Amino acid sequence: MTSVGILSEQDRMKVAGRIVELSDQVLSMNVNGNYIALKTGTGPNSNAVTVTKYEDRVSFFIRSTALLDRAKTEGFDPEIAKQTSPSKAHRYRFWGLSYFDLQEHEGLFREIVKESVSTIIDRRPKKH
């Protein structure tokens, strides 16, 4: 389901704040022109989750097919994002995701946020 402009900016901030609460890692919130970035660390490729400001869409990085299947079983329809670069691999969009959805499916989204953060951390160059 695609929803455009149903949630207010305040509602989107509430969604972003709830996602930060669900994370087992520290996420910082960075409000940009078109989206709210939930970042793990700093620098390029640190956006673990993005909440768009003009469409009701939240993007996560999900590598686990079992987790994708679970999201579908719980009534969500994650859509793979356009893979324009290696940094976009495994990025899925959840259209119309609300604060209520995050509350009602807390266990699922706690796991999705954890997976998204892990994906970003795993992509960082390893220091020797």
C-alpha cells in the first residue's frame, strides 16, 4: 500500500522516535530536507533507517529472508528499494508504517531495527 502525505510531520517524528527506542544500539536522529535519518555512528553509509518527510515510507536494511517472511506474515508488504549502488543492497521500504504499527508489532520491528543497524555496522571497513 502506498500512502503519500497521510501522516503529519509530527507523526513522522513520533515514528522516528519510536524506532530509536526500539534499537539496541544508539541511534541519532538527523532531520534533513526530505527525510529523517536514524544514524549509527557518523560518516557515509551510517543511515540505518530513514523516515521520509513527504511520503509515508520507512526504509530499513534487511538481509534475513526469515525476517522478511515474518513481516509479510504479520500483514506488511516490504518492497525492495531500487538497488542503485552497493550501499543500497538489502534496503526495503515499508509504506504507510505508523506509530500504532510499531506498537502493535513491537517484537517484529525491534528485530528489523536490530537487523538494519547490524547491516550498516557490518559494511564499515574493519580497523586492523
